[in-house]
Amino acid sequence: MTNSFNLDRYRELNEKETALINQGTSLLYEAQPEFWELLGYQATVERQMVYNRKNDYFLLLDKYINHLITFFEFQSEFSKMEKEDSSKADKILHDYEQLSVLSIADNLKEFDKFIHKISQLCFAVNEVEGLSEEKFYSSVENLYIQLQEYFDDCFYDYTCTYSYEYSYD
């Protein structure tokens, strides 16, 4: 992880947004480009929380692809992990001390694309005339293979560590 989080700019935008909300408005209405910039910082932190657990996602995918868990178990655990990561991001976004040491993974966007595709597939299966479980499995298996190729450095090393550990308690 080599990219650092621009805490000063995030703090400036966050303080502006808070002040505007207290006045009954928002950056969305007063300074839309800054609003989108603020959302970008927030999204980056959330994506980084997901990335920090990439080995957990790899393991979950591995279990599903190798038929160690059912589709419903996979979908439930995947959704649970996404919610946990979102909750962690919300906490960190209010903790400037943790944000000051936050590093952003170089390949964060690439990993996020894979996770986003899997999330979309999970949603598609739940639609009335959505994706069949068989097609879901096939699609996830293809993404799994792509993930293996892209992240081969620690795909099978579930003990792979990162340069910064977060505490969420």
C-alpha cells in the first residue's frame, strides 16, 4: 500500500458539509463538485476496508467454488461481510487519527471491480426473473479465476498481511 489518504482535503470537505447541513443545506446543492469529491473519499475508505479483508473474500469464494458451502451460505456471508466493511468505514471516517495513517492499496480499484461484480450477481439472483443459481456459479467461478490470476501474490496465502492493522473496537 503506497497511496496515502488526503486527510487535510477530506477534513476540509467534511467540515464544510457538516456546516452546511447545520444550515439546512448540503454541498450537493451549494458546491456539487466538492460533494462528489467528498463522496469519493468516503467510497475509497469503504473500498479499502473491503480490500483489507481480501483474503476473507478469497476464502469465501474458494469455499463456494469448491462446493464447501451452498449458494445461500455464500450469498449470506458475502452480504454480511459487505455490511461489516461498510460499518468499519463509517467508524473510521469519523476518526481523523486512524485516517491520518490510512494507506490506500495500489490495486484497490481492480479488486473493487471484482467485488462489485460479485455483489451485482448476488442481487441479480434475487430478482424475480433473475440469474439462475447455475449461471451465478459459472459467473462467480470465472471471476474467481480472474482474481487468482490478478492477485496471485497472496491468493492462496490466507495469512498474507498488510502494512497497517486497524482496530475497530
